[in-house]
Amino acid sequence: MKKFTAISFLLGLLLLQWAVLLQAQDERFSKVFYNSASGMHVLASAEAGQDSLMMISRQEWDNSGGVHLMDAAGVMHWSKSLVREGSWVMPIDIVHTPEQDFLICASETMDDTYKKSILLIKLNVAGEILWVKKFEHDIDVVPSGITLSAGGDILVTGNSDPPGGFTTQLLLLRFTADGALLWAKSYESASLYDGGLAVAELSNEHLIVGGYTKGTEPYSAEMSLTQTDASGDVLWAKRKVTPGAYPPLSQIGDLIAAPSGFYLRGYAYDAEGMIMAMDADGGTIWSKSLNIYAGSWYESAYRGRINTTANGDLLMAFGSNEIDGVICQLTSDGNASWSQTVFMQPIEAKTISDGGYLFLGLGPLMGVKEDPSQPQTGIVRTDASGEGVSCTDGYTVNLEAYVPVFENLTYTAVTDVGSAADYSLQWEEFPLDSFGGCVTFIGAVEEIRDAANALKVYPNPGNEPFRLLIEDMQPESLVQLTVFNSKRQSVFSREGAWSRVQLIDRKLPAGVYLIRLKTKNSVFTSRLIVSR
């Protein structure tokens, strides 16, 4: 018996040591970054070597943003804003160059006239500005996406805004690797409501632009696809059609080149979240609906991106209209590998060298600021299956075959527009605070402890009444209970002793809610799903 006890003890000790070793190797984390003055939305990122990311972000209440270098451990090495006296500078998109530098396309808005121009900025990993070019015209021009050609040319798309009313034109620019303007063209359709969101160069050197145009009904918009030759001359254009819906609506999130053509990620009223593989002539290879609502964020500003893994799999982020979103990995032929719910509005996923991923997104419900109208940037590091130590839940993507309908669209090249010249910008410190951990609603930093998962709600999902449980909560403790809906509005609140507020008996509409229970020393949070 003593021998058996000793062996059991040794086995237990070995298992404990093994568990400690595994825990030491587990580098998953969740983290929130935010600017105390104005919030922070991550917009896009580019790999910066050694698992680091160069990120661009938007400040909430103005037309400016930040540039940030972060490594895979969640350490922010520097964070700055691009500034120029008399104007606001907003980074829009970013790419990594073959020289291991970075190119940012940005929008500049003048303080006095509100006139908009496009800035092309090259910087290195240390944040040193190598050069800046300003592209301007006598009309407003706004960028939306940037990419590089196989030969190193810089391709930018967006829209121009001619005078005379609420009209926009699709804009396409091509620069040399040194920032010299080769050509700039704008295009319009009969709808007079057109713009580009993403651009890619195909294997035949033709350019494909994913954008938007007016739909067939009033107050509607549909995704558009336009192919040009290397000089920007239109070869064909088409518009998606959403039959039987009012108002018909579809929008492009991102578009990237593929060996046989290109991939398109977006949202359609009749498909919800969707992903398509198309050939170089715009023919559909395969198309899937992911049954994920992905239209809660204005796609031209907060669009979910497509990235690829080393073996050609697709990584995609879909924000929802509730408090969370989904990141999934699909094979190149459109089959699901894994998917995860993330408790933020995800923008994109990036691979890292240990086989895991970094999830990036907007954190309106994942943060530590008191004001939820000033959202934060959420970062989640996961394992190879997309599972994080917190802030993620398993999810099964329901892929269905989807047949999109397109019709021909006539684009007319308006004229070569604008000119580019050297410009100058300065850096300004972009102060950031951070919080390590996952919380699902807002409180001051010093109030939040390791209590994010301590509040239990029963039944969940379910119908009222809902009972709350926190282990070790002292009877008669004074608490403040608040229930928020998915729009971050308070729909139920009560203060008093714990025994009197542990029951939520109000009838709530079906949906997803956040429960916050605040005591003198802690904030407890939980998610509630109301089903009917």
C-alpha cells in the first residue's frame, strides 16, 4: 500500500510538472489598447518581421489616426500619429514592401476648407518617415485601399467627389516604387455613386478593383467589380444584384489576388457573410455563404480583411450585429478548417511562427474605458486552432453554396486627374493605455480584477427570470446591476443588497446582452443570450 502511494505521488508530481511546463509554453493572451482621450479603432496591419505587426488605427472623434508597432507578445514598441499643422491625417491602409519598409495610404483633410487629398507615406520599422507624396486635385479625393504590383508599383483605389451634388467616382492610381505618379484615373457609371475599396494585381498584370455602386432601388448600394489593364483602361465591370430585397444591399470587405484569379470577401443581403473565388475573367469558381451577419460596421472604414496562410488557406474576419464576431479559416477550395467566436468586432487574423494566430479587432465591448462610445483595439493571441486563453469560444461555421447574380456595368473613364508632389509630415506621440485580460464591458482599470468569468447566469441561453450566481459573494453586499443591449444601451438597472438584485425578472427581447455587476472593489461581467 505504501509502495502504491509513493508511485501515485511520483506520478502526480510528474503530471504537475508537465502541466506547469505546458502552461509555461502557452503564450496565448488577450489584451486591450486604447487612447484615453479619443478611443482607438484598428483599421489594418502589415507583418513587420519576427511576428511583429505594424498597425494603423483611427481615433474616434476626429479625422486623425495612429501608427503602432506591436510584437506577438502584445508589447507595443512605439505608437505615433502623423501630423501636419492645418490639417488632419488619417491612415487608411498599409502594406509591407520588399525592402522591409511600409507604405501607408492616408487621407488628409484641411482644417479651413475640409478639402480632402491622398497622402502616400513610406516609413521604416523604426518609424522613420522616408518620404511623403501628396496627390491632390481641385475636387476631393479619398483613398480606401493599397497594394503592390509584382514589379513593385504602388496601386491605390478610392473615390473622387466631383462638384455638383452627392456624386462619387471610382478612383484608381498607379505610382512607381519611389512614389512618382504614373497615372490617375476616375470612372463613373450612370448611377453617379461609385467608389473603390480594394485593389489587386492579377497574374496577367490586369488590375481588379472591388468597390460599390448604386443598386437598382432607391437608398441601395451593391458591390461592383472592375477589371482594367495595367494602364487603367477598363476591360469589364459588373454589379452584384440582390433580387427580392428592399433595399438591395451588398458590400465588399476585401479582395486579394489568387493563383487562378482572386478572392472576394463581403456581405450580401441574400447571403449574409460571403466568400467567393473568381477567375481572372470574373467567372465564379466557387461561392459560399457563411450565414454570419457581417454588416454592422461601415465596410469602407472598418472592413474585415482576407489574409492567407503559408499553405494557401484563407483567414477571414466577420463582425456581427451583436457583441462579437467570427474568425474562420477556409481551405482554398472553400471548406472550413476551424472557426472561433471572438468577443470583439474582428478586423483580421494574422499567422505567427508558433502555428498560432493574432486576432485584431475593434473592442467596443472588450475594454476598460468608462465610456463605451470610445471603443478600443482588442488583440487576442491563439493556438493553432484559433483558440485563445480567453475572449474566444468554439463556433461551427455553417457553409452553404451560394449563387451570386451579377449584371454588366458600364464604367466610363472620366479623365486623368490630379498630380502628386513631395510633402512633409511630422510625428506626434500617440499615448496608449493597455489592459491585459478579457472583460466584456466597461469599468475603470483599477476596478477590474480577474472577475470576468466569475458571474454566472442561469438559464443561459433562456427566458426570464434569470438568476445570477457569484461564488463567495457575501450576503447583503451592496451592488449595482446593469444590463446592456447590443447597442451598448442600458435596458435594466437596479441597486441594492446582493440578495435583492440577484434575480432579473424583466422581460427582455431576444438578443445578446451584457450584464455588469459592480461592487465596491470589483466589476463582474457576463454575457446573456435571451431566446424566444
